Amino acid sequence: MSAVPCTTGVGMLTLDRSAARLLDARGREFDPRRRSWNPAGHRATGEGISPAEAVRWLQREVETRWRIPVGLIGPREPEARQLPVAEAVGAGLARLGFTVLCGGRQGVMEAACRGIAAAGGISVGLLPDAEWEAANAYVSIPIATGIGVARNAIIARACWALVAVGGGYGTISEAAFGLQFGRPVFGLAGAPQIPGVVQLEDWPALEERLCRAFLRLEEGGT
């Protein structure tokens, strides 16, 4: 099958299922372990796919031990409008195949974990508390740290990207740590307006930007 153009803004992605290869418009192959594009030495053939389709394929069908999580951050006492956004984001991340790391408590975190659970995904709750019973009812894997808000830095370091839904001082600290560590940080529904946080309107806009960031398409991937 010949390659079919995929409208990604700057190029085309091609999936060769028979050889389990994802290629860009320049004929380079994506290395899922290093998240880098390398010379492939052959012409791209297969089906044209979107960044989201490429991420779903990589996360669900490619044999790799790397499952670096996405961090989801937000307040324990959110505005009512932020809860359905957090739930939709959690469900969307799960459908893409991402494991989600969060603070594991209530509010935005609980709504996100509810969405993740409904979509069959996995959430890891890194709790500030000394006992795992403090986790919300939807966390897949609660981890009690007993280190309080110091766990904010661990969440930011452990994830390849952060998504903030609303937020106060705690969310600001996590976003700041993420930016300091060189992670892409995205914000929705009243997320902190700080330089470096990419503000988006809804899940479809986030899905596009997040998948492009995961594939490093903004860095010349395609």
C-alpha cells in the first residue's frame, strides 16, 4: 500500500504495520525507547496516520518496556467546571495508552482517576500521606510517600509531560518544577497563567499538542 498523506500541520506520518515501523515524511524511523527520529535508509510505505493514531499504536502495540507517565496536576478544591474537564482528560489519556501519574487525592485528581478507570487505563497516585488509604477510590496504584508537598517535585521529574487542570499554589509549584526540568506543560480550565505553560481550550486541542510533543514533531520530527 502506498503512503497516504496525513495532515499534521507540517508533514506526514506513515505506519508500516508489517515491519512495525513509524516513519516521517523524510523517511526517518521513530525510536520509541529514545523518542527520537533516526535515518531509516528506505522509502516510507504503509498507511498515513495522525499523531494521535501513532501514539495509540506505539503505546498499545509496540513491544517496549518504556511507559513513561504523563503527569496530571490540579487542585483538591476545584471549581465545578474543572471536574468534567479533568475526567475527560483522564479518559483521553487512557485511550491513548498513557499511564497517568497524579497526586492521588481528591478534587481534580479524583475526577481524572475516575475518567482513567472508566476508559480502562492505569493511574498512579503519588500521595503526600504516610498511608495509602488517603488515596481516592479510583487510583489504580496508590504510593504513600509520607513526604508531604515535596512529592510535587517527584511528579514533575518522573513524567515526560504535565497537564494542569485549574490549580493554585501547589499546581504552580508542580508546573514550575516541570518547566525547570524541561518538560512540556499544558494547561486547561483556569490553569496557572505562568510563562511556559501552553494554555489550551479542551481535550481535542490537548490531544493534538500532547501527541505532537510525545513524537517530538515540534522539534523537526516531520
